[in-house]
Amino acid sequence: MNLVSTGRACRSKFLTYRNEGSASFRYPLFSTIGRQRMGAAIMPFKTILAVTGTDLGNSDIKLAAGLCEQIGAHLSVLIAGLAPSLPLLGVDVVSDIWLQERDRDIERLQARAAAVSKLLCDSSLSIDIASEFSEHVWANEAIGRRARYADLAVFGPAMLAGQALREKALEGLLFSSCTPLLLVPAGSTPTLRPKRVLIGWDAGVEASRAARASLELLRGAQEVHVVLIDPVEKDQGAEPGADVAAYLSRNGVRVTVDRLPSLGLPIAEVLSQHAIDRSADILVAGAYGHSRARERMFGGVTKSLLENPQLPILMAH
């Protein structure tokens, strides 16, 4: 791997609950102390990782740099290269060709690292640039190791539109590191100072990790909607959404709970549409509540959100 280093307390007495199609309800809450003044929260994302490839252009890097500028964070760039697959037949005959292709890929990776360094050399940001050339089967581990030293990873439109590298990077970030991932689809305007945030909540471990990873974003937001779709009391208690709302409120978050029926529609579609209806700046969601194999074979909320994101999505596994 090559590395180039270049409040004031107040008191909240109410939580807001909303059932789709009815008026809002405000339930009294026990005393909550220590809420920070809205908009004055200190951001926890001190290092933001941008993952890119040798042929994805500079748009994703510039996007990540813009997010770093918003909050004064360090920008870490990882340029990942995938080694060509070793032929299974006739290895003795084609090994020279394979080695030549591998050498060309390494040269392209080195040239890309030099180009990114030149692109960012005049930036006022604190920056490091790393390149990693890995066998395809091990690429997720290499990306995951690098992500362990970041507070947030960012995938821009170029990465999302990719295929092989995107899949390995997703696997590495979500399963080989504990770093949350921000997906930024084309046409969206990402921000780490959102005014309106929507949380997809199912009381699962993944949703809990995503909510915790975004706590400082939530504290600074004017509106935070916790969305439950077809909630089940057995899984979420007699008052679905009450526990997570109380937890978030104790952490200085202004919470509204929205309970929605799916009406037979996919959950990802309902979440995305509700986020659009609420003019949310970002959607927070857990990733892969089911096994990866089941998601790949039968689909799931994570797969649907990844394939067709409608707005920036912060994910954690």
C-alpha cells in the first residue's frame, strides 16, 4: 500500500408521535436534560474516507472533499485496484500475458494516485492518499482495513454506478469495518449538517447501530422522523417507536415517530417516498438485517436501497 500524506442545557418535556393519515400526537416524556442547542452540535466525523478506482474520475473525490470542508474533517482517499483473475487453464502458456496485464494495472493505479495527489495538492484540507492493489477475492478485506481508520466512508455517484469494485467495497466497508457508509446518488446534494433526517426503524441491531452512528447529525437537525412500517408489538413493544424516541430524546434529538402501513408496497419504496414527502436531507438505515446470501437471492430493503437510492443514505451494519 502506498500512502501520501499531504452548550447550553435545556429541558424537553414531549415527544411527538404520528400515525399516517391522522393528526400528530405528543406524549409526555420524563425529564430530559443536556440537550444541546439545535445546530451547535460538534460533528463526530473527523476523518472521511472516499473510496474510488482507477477509472472512476474525480467527481466522487471532490464530493467527499466538499463534505470535509463543511465540518473541517480530514480527507482520506483510497484508490483501489483489482488484480486480473488468474487463468484456470493453460497457466504455463498464458502466465506471461497475465503478468503483463497485472503490471499494466499496477502502473495505472500508480498514475491514478499521482493524479489524485496533484488534484488535491492545493487544497486547504488535511489529506492522505492511499492506493491498494488486491486480488479480487481479497479486495473487500483490504478496503475494510483502511476503513477502520475513518469515521465515515462516502460513495458518490461514480462508485454507485460501478459494478465489481462497488460490490467489493460495500462488502469491505459494511462487514470488515465498523465504519458507517454514506451513499450519495446522482442529482442529490449531500450535507453533514442536515435540517431534516428520516430514520428507518425496525428495532434491529443494524438500525440501532445506524442511529448511534448518526447521533451528532440528529442532534443538529431541526426535524428527525423515526419511521416504522407495519410495526409489530412483539418486536417493538406495546408502543412501537416509544423506546427509540425516548433514547434519542435523551441524547438531545427532537423526535417525531411516524407509523406507516406498507399497503403491500416494498418497504424500501415506502421509506424512500416518505423521505421525499418529508423533504428529508438524508435517510438513516441499518444494512443487511438478513444474511447477505438471502438478500442477494431474494432481495431485501438494503438491496433495494443500494440499487435505487433516491436521496443520500447513511448505512451501518
